[in-house]
Amino acid sequence: MSFFISDALAAAPAEAQQDPIMSFLPLVLIFVVFYFLLIRPQSKRAKEHKKMVAGLAKGDEVVTNGGLLGRVTEIGENFVQVKVADNVEVKVQKQAVANLMPKGTAKEL
């Protein structure tokens, strides 16, 4: 039977058992680092974007996630109509608005 199971060495001194809290300490430290470097900034950015989307008004100049620069002409519950050129208006989801630009950025509109 010693072929499958190695014999225990009774003469070897037993190692001192570590505190269970100390064994979980590296895992806790990694979670804290992930929280402050990844989770917290991402949730802060999401909260700022949600506030910006909720505050959209007619006449605001915006850039969409697709890179379109235009002026908001109509606001619905889920969609925003953006004028990108003369006689060209596109309807995009509110969440697709990436940035609010300063007034006068799109002078030709």
C-alpha cells in the first residue's frame, strides 16, 4: 500500500499552525486594492454620466459614443434628437451621449 500513499514521517517536527486571519489577509488586501483602483472610480464615472444624461437640455452641444458632434433639438424619455448638419437630424439613445461640449463648439449648426 505504500506504493500509493507515502509513509508519514513521525520524526519530523510539526510546524506551528498559522492564524486563520493571517492566511486571509493577502486576499483582503487584494480586494481593497481592487476596490480603490477599479470599482470606486468606475462607479463614480457612471454616476457622473447618469447625472449628465439626466441634465440634458434642448440646445446643448453633445458628442455621441460614435463621435457625432451636434446640438440637441428634441429630448424624449429614452432618445435624444441631435442636429448634426443642416437638414440632418439623428435620433440616438440618451445613454449614447458621451460628453457635453461647451457652447459654441459646433458653430455651423
